[in-house]
Amino acid sequence: MYDKYKFYLKREVPVKTSLLIFALLSLMSCAHQGNRKHFSSLSIIQGQTSIENVELNVLSFKDNNNYEFTLIVNDSESLSPSEVKEITTKGRHEKIYKVFFDHLKAEHQKLRFIVKEGSKIIDERELTPSTEAKNFKFVVVSCMDDSYDELTPIWNEIAKINPEMILMLGDNVYGDKTGSTVTSATPEQMWKRYVETRSSLPVFFARKLVPILAIWDDHDTGANNADKNFKFLKENRVIFDNFFAQTMDNEFMDKGPGLSYLYDKGPYRLFFLDGRSFRDEHGGKEHLGVDQQDWFFDRLSYDERPAFVIKGDQFFGGYHEWDSYEGNHPHEFAEFLERIRKDDSPLVLMSGDRHLSEVMQFPRYIMNRMSFEITSSPAHGKVKPGSLDQFKSPWHIIGYDKASNFTVVNSDFIDQFWILNISNYNAEGQLNYQRELSLFVEDLVNNLNQPDKRRQNRWRGKRKARRGKRR
């Protein structure tokens, strides 16, 4: 930065003027320090990861390269990709590589991803291997506005947690926001904003990568409070899919309507629901839409494994003025709850969007079972202290609305209980709140100890027909 202004300093100017110039340069440097761009290396996402395969998304800031990708397993075996897809867009110089590795095994617990250009190593990352253990620790974030100066601290704190996975629940990219200007994003602007976000957030440059699974919300579509009528919705949906690593449709990943999908994580099921592609305007009939609801309930009924049901904006929210399933489309929400009441699968709802974090607990009559909604927001974004009290949920048990934050979920089984330890932290690593949630699950231990009898027959066999399919 200082080289850019050298010509000013070579002139004979008064000492006061020189000091003023240096002061201005220092201020400019500090202003950009927190939001430093990481163009010196590749931006990489480790996406869906199973005991059999892994998908990576590599963003290069130049398209005139010839990269070679390798996965080193247990410091000995070298694997080449089973497939590499290259994605570019007109008028931009970046290139996305979707890199797929198959033929992994459960004993492959040390994974090193290497990127070479010719004989030179350009980038090298440690990957997080997958397990199918009952204990599952993951981080939940949403609302990641990259215009905030201090992006690094909260991602440093998340790295200290050492999670098995990071769930990004929407507003991962503020496509409609460029500097101080807010406008509906064309596909050209959307691509640019994804590149800017991918070049700013430290999580994409970490030496040790953690699997990231994501779903979109309104700002990821390119318009605030977007619904199915937004004119760039389809094009921007493709761009969302391009920039994440959850393309492969196989026995662990079942793609649904729009951007929805079901990811199988050992004894858990993670349902990511698309709350934007089929959504009517506020007060209309549809939120998830008929096809997506049918897809979800069909798969929910396959077996009794615990399910995390995930969406961008809140499920319960008829008491506040922001987007929610209950508040925007109450008739379909009532149908949604009625269908849940007819299924016996244990489940917990998860959401973002609200620019506050909280835990809601619902009485048994709401869903014919004890259940909860866990909201986590924002990772870095605007907050409204006091909004928890101003718009208080009738089901609220604890929350935080004072600053940026993230939520850690530690899920486990103890006897007949599904136990969730929920912890919420701010960007300084201070604990905002902690709660232990417990759900009684009949015969859960037997189901988990006998996966080949019921669980595999009802679910795994159905998925294997789609193994290896890419989108």
C-alpha cells in the first residue's frame, strides 16, 4: 500500500504535511486490516465427507493454470481424483474446481490434500476424516456479512473447538450488498460477491479444513426476503451450488427439490430444506412447497434415526416481524406440523437468519414428541440487543442477542436418551449460554446396535442405486 503513494513522499514538503500523509496511510491500512483479502493462496472448502469419499471445492483467483490434485492417505498411499469438474463464468478470471475422491476406507484417518502446478506445491491442507460414532460435535453459523472489519476472531474461536463439521444455515454470502449499496443481485454480481466472500473468510484458508455443509437463505439468493418470484433465483441457485462442495449424489447424499438434500452421518440424518425456491410471497400458501414436503416426509419415515431438520429462517416465528415458516406461511406450517405428528422419528429443528441465537423448547402436543428449535445467528453481522425480550418466543428458554456469535452442538446417546449439549460463544470465545437438552427415544439403542437389520434395509439399500452420480 505504501508503494502506491511513494511519489508524494519524494517531494520536499513540510514536516507537518509529511506527518499528515503518514497518518492517513496508517488509517487506511488499519481500516482494511480486519477484512484482509487472502489472494495469496487458494480458497478451499472440504464439503461432504464420508468413510468412502470426499468432495472439495477449490477456488483459484486465476483461470490460466494447470493444477494437479492429490490426496495422501495415512502418509503413505497416494490417491488421484475420480473426477475433476472445472467451472468458470463469462467476464470473470476465477476458476472453480470440484474435486472428487472415492475409494476411501474407515482406517484412512489421516488425509492430506495437495495442489501442484507443475512440480511446485501451490497449496496443502489437512482434511478432517469422517466417523460414524454416536458422539457428533459440530458448529452452527449463519449470517456471515463480509463487510465487517473483524472477521478473523470468531473463526479462530471456531477452530479451537475442533468440530467434526460446520453447518452454514444461510446468508452465507450477502449477494445483494456491495459496500454500502444494497440492490438485487444479478448473476454477474452474485458470482463477484461469492468470490469476495471466499477471499475474505479465514475458514477457507485454514491449514486444517473442516467439512462444511450449507443451505441458502434470502441474501444467498441475491435479494432480501426473496421468494420464488425473484427473477434471478434459478441462475443464482446454480451459482450457490457451484461455490460449495455438496454436488455428489451418492449413498450418503440424497438430493431433493431445489437445493434441499439429506446427508447421512452415521447414526444421524441431516435434512437441509430449501426455504426460498418454492416460497410464495408473505401470506401466500407455499413455503417449502408440495414436492419438497413430500420428499422430506417420505425420507423421514424411512427409519427412526435422530434427525436434524435444517432451514435458513426460523420455523417458529409467528410472534416476531422477520421471516419465518410460521409467520410467513401459517397454513402450510400447520400442515407441516400435522405431518410431523404422524411420524415417530426423533427430530430437532435448526435455523439461522434472526441475528440472534436461542433455544426454544416445545410442549409435547405441538409435534407429538418433545422437541426443540436451535437458532444460531449472526457469525458476523448486525445485531439488535434487546430484541429477544421485545419479540419473545412463547417457547424461549435461553438466548443471546448482544453480539456476533456461534453455536456448538455436541450430540450423543446415553441409554435411551438422545442428549444435546448446546453451547453458544461470542467472537472472544466467552461462553454466552449452555444447555443440555434430552430427548427420550424408545428402542434407540437397539436400533443403533443392529444397523444391518432395519436401518440398512430401509435406507442404505435405497441410496446405493444412486451411487456415483454427480450434479
